[in-house]
Amino acid sequence: MPDYFHTQIREALANTGLQEALDANAERRVEARLKANAALPDYPALRHRAHTLRASTMARLDEYLEQFIAKAQLNGIIVHRAADATQATQIVMEIARENNAHLVAKSKSMISEEIGLNRALEAVGLRVVETDLGEYILQLRGERPAHILTPAVHLKRADVGKTFHERLGLPLSDDVSALVAVARQALRMDFLEAEIGITGVNFGVAESGSLCLVTNEGNGRMVTTLPPVHIALMGIERLVPTLDDLALLLTLLPRAATGQKITVYTSLIHGPRRPGDPDGPRQRHLILVDNGREALRQSPLGEALLCIRCGACLNVCPVFREIGGHAYVGTRGEISTYPGPIGSIISPGLFGQSEFGHLARASSLCGACKEACPVDIDLPKLLLRVRAGGIKIEPSRAKQKIPRLVAIGVRIYTWFSIDVRRFRLAQRLLGPLSHIFAPRSIWMHLPAFTGWGYSKDFPRPALRPFRRRWMSRQPGISIISESVVSVVRESGDKPDQLFETSGNESLDSHSLATRFAGELVALEGKFTFCSRSDLAQRILQILHNNNIGSLLSWESDQLPTSLIEAIRAAGVQVSYDLDPSIRAGLTGTLAAVADTGTIVLTGGPGRSLFSSLLPEVHIAILRTSDIRESLPQVLRLIEVQSAACVVLISGPSRTADIEMTLTIGVHGPRELYVLCLDE
């Protein structure tokens, strides 16, 4: 392995603070994921269906890209194609120049890290501000993300407090809530003043041309709603064919990533602001980035493109847990954009085997990554392919040098292993011979010249094969023929439908409302049944309890009749225009999802999205008749598919970016009240 890699590994292992942070991340993330998946009916079947979906999408990627581009353009999105990082950054700079931009507000985007976007924009004089809390902390420190999901996973709260003290001039503090409040205040004007907002895209939907973004903090909504120009960066592989397929992946992604049933904010963007809309950008640009993905798709590592960037494989990897993301460096010392098991495949695949191929050796091949992957990517198999070398993605680059003795040993091993009889004979002979003729110390460590000499143990061969040893301890169990198992796997039936197409018939509105209420309260939201006659009084009581005298609201014709008049009569000032000083927002809802405690808001005339985003307190009015059982039922609503922007909200905004400490109220509201009209 390269010296840079060895150096980073040694430094990581010696850093006790890093070890504590990585242990905390692994333990909490893994526990949350297992708990969330255990509560999901038929998780194995859903996981298998997700794998099939992603594989079939990659097989027909050209077709789906053509459909997606056509639909997105029809929706008013300006679509660009970028073959590589240079082209992608040039497109962004040209859009910024055309709009005379000076300030760019960014949401977290791994593809922007991949193409070096920030450095390129800053080189031409643009001010670029990362608005995700973890990314903002790292930008202040001048560091790269250490995790694809939790960028500042390597930092303790004291590190963040020291950074804010040194860079923002604040008193030293390790109070996480106070640190989050500082970031909220510091970034508020950047959201409002930025000429351009830049985001990634979690999924693009081919049938509708939709851009789907998921976030917990609310900054993603900010940069797609407030700046006059929005630029979305999307890898060409991030497509799903239909909205039903999107529902499947939105069910699996947050569970694998953070243990949530659904993220706080899921935005479905169909186009720019339309005539009469009170908010939203006047331009939406989508940059579809290849940057080696098409070549990777055609290679033996193509399965890596099924990844949905949940980060679960990093959280369970015993190697990542010890060394962290910054230890994954190339031969020239550059930190890999994508660390962990998936990064050890994607980085060689996209950026070169000779530069990043050694990362695949930083794996125990224990299989935990495959087990955790929500789309069932065979990561150990792909890691072995990278280790083997010879991947024809970059034919001009030299192959890694292999010590001559190792090459001879591999050839001998191959000769034995390709024939089942020779392999069994070798197993039976090697174990007893090693115990008779070789001292135990020989089997403890491989020599350094093999390339495994740095802390790589090699066990003494066993006297009997593992299966025989295990079966001898399991009375009454016989060994099933491997050929029979293979036939069973290959002849399995196709998976059933993911979700029932209906379900509301068996549940009345009140039952759905009760389930919705339980889910919302579990997400730190507040739920109240009320009637039309006492609705205004309920709202006034919330405002009084929070010492608020003004309201940022949807227009009166989008809310129950005479509601705004009653609120104004009580002395509350009601505004329909953007005013960041107002601390409470009032909206209606299109629908709700009982399974996840989610309310659904659509933008449009009289329905400002900033009313549910900027204030500290969000009050939403919901009718029991508008509650649906599951997410697919909501995504099929005509209003969801036709609005320029739709947002699904599940509780108040939150983050765990500082030392895995859950903190409520980041860039979006810190309180969500749902007043349910029981009709």
C-alpha cells in the first residue's frame, strides 16, 4: 500500500478522540438501522425488489435518461449534460456569470465534492457557503467530509466549539444546542441574499421529470426555494423509472442512513416558479454528470452504481470504524471523496485503479457491508475485483506492481482452487502438515514483502474444514448440497408488489388520524384534534404560548373560511409576503401519510412554501379526510405530480451532525403543530 495510506492509518489509530467519535457513530447508526428495518414488514423482499429495480434501471439507463430529460425540459427545467468534472464546473460558472452572481448557497452534495466545485467557483471570485451544518463546520476548518452522510463525524463537540470561537469570534462553548443556534443565525442572511442555490439530487424520476431531494435540517429547502436561480447536480445513475419506484427507495434510504422512517423534508421539484407562485426560483438548471459513470457501468464494477448513498456500509465496516473517512487517500495523498467499502470501489472505478485501487485492501471482507446495504450490492465481490486489478476502465494507466513471490503463490493457489477435487485435497493436507512441520509463530504475520506486512494476521490452517467442524457441533443437522442451494436461489419467484394499491377501505378517517398522530408525536411534532369553530382559538393559544404577535401565512382563500379574519380580529398581524423576522407560519395541507406522520404541502398561488420554512414555529391545518395510509398513495395524487414544488414534512427540522447529538430546530422550524379538523 502507498506510504500516504499507511501514514493516515497510523495517525487515525493513534487519535483517541477520533476513535471515540467513530465508535459512537457506528453504535448509534447501526442500532437505529436495525430497529427501523425490524419494524418494516417484508424487509428482505423490499430489499430484493430495490436491487432488481436499480439493476434494471442501469441496464436501460440510456432509455430512462432520454425520458427523464424530455419530461424535465417539458416542466421548464433547463437541462445540461456534463461529460466530466471540468465541463460540469464550467456550466455552473457560466450560469453564475449570466446571472451576475456573487454569493452561492450550497446544500450538501457529494457530487459537488467529487468535481471540486467549491474550489473552481472560489477561483473565479464567487463566495460559496456550505449550509449543511456538518459541511459548514468543515468549511470553516478547511477540511474535507469524513463521511458521505455525516461529514463531521470525526469531530467532538469541543472541536466544533473551538472552531466557532476561532472563526466566528464566539465565546468557547461545547453546548450542542447553542452551537446549532449559532450556525442557524450565521447562515440565515446567506440564504436570503444568495443569487444561486446549489444542491445535489437524491433521485430523478423518469416518468415525471421530478427531482427528489431529502434532508433533515431544512437547508436543502432553503437553497431550492429562496435564491432566484437553482442549480441541481445529479449523477446520471440516480434515476428511478416511476413514482412508485421512488416510494420504494424513500422507504429504504432513510432507514439505512439514519434509522428514520422518512426524512424530515422530502422535496419533489418539477420546475421553476410559475405565474402567480409567491416563491421559488425563476430558473432551475439540472446538470447531469457522467464523470466516468458510463464507463463504470460497462465494467465489472458496474454494480457499484446501484448505490443510493445511504452510508450504511461505512457505519458497519470494522475498518472504517477504526480509521475514519480521511484515511482513505490516493497514491498522491489526496483524500477520496467516497470512503468506506463503497468508496473503495467507486473511487478506483471513477478516478483510476492506479490512484485508488489500494483502498480495496482496507477491508476485512467480513460481509457486514453487504448485509447492511439496502439495495443488496455485493460489496465484498466488488472489493475482490478491485484487488485483483486489471479492471479495464482506464487502459492507459499502469497496473499495480505485485511482488514476484506473491504472484507465484497466487498462481499456485489458483491451480488448486479451480478444481474442486484439488482444492479439497489441499484443505485436507495443509492443515495437518502445518501443525506437524511448522511452528505456530510462522502463521501469525505475513512477511512485509507480500504487501500484507502491516498489521495483517494470517491464521494457521485448520485441521478440518469449517463446515465439518461446525456440523460436528450441530446434532441432527445435515449438510445440504451446494448445487441444490444454487438451484433454489436461481429459480426464486419474482417479488410481490411492494405496496398494496389501496388500504384506506379498511380504515376509517379517524383510525388513520390516530395512527398519524402517534407517528407525528414520535417525531417531536404536536397534534390536536379540533373543530372549525375552535380552530382560530387553538392557533391564537399557540401564538400566545410562544409569545408571538405576528403570522406569516398562506392567503385567506387557501385556508378555512373566515379564519384569517378571526385571527386578525384578535390583534395578530398577518402577512403573506416574505418577512424573515416573523416567528410563526400558518399553512394548510394537501394530504398526510399515516404510516410516517408526514404532511404534504404544494406550492402555488396563495400557498407560499416559505411560510412552512423560515419561521421558528409552523402551524399546519389538516382535514381527517385528507389522510392517506401510505406514501405511494400520496405520490399518485394529481396535485403532487402537477405542482412546481411539493414538500413532505415529517416533524420539526433536526440534526445529529455534532457528536451524534440529536438537536431540534436547525434551519427549518423548531416546532410543528398539526391542527386536525375532525370532520
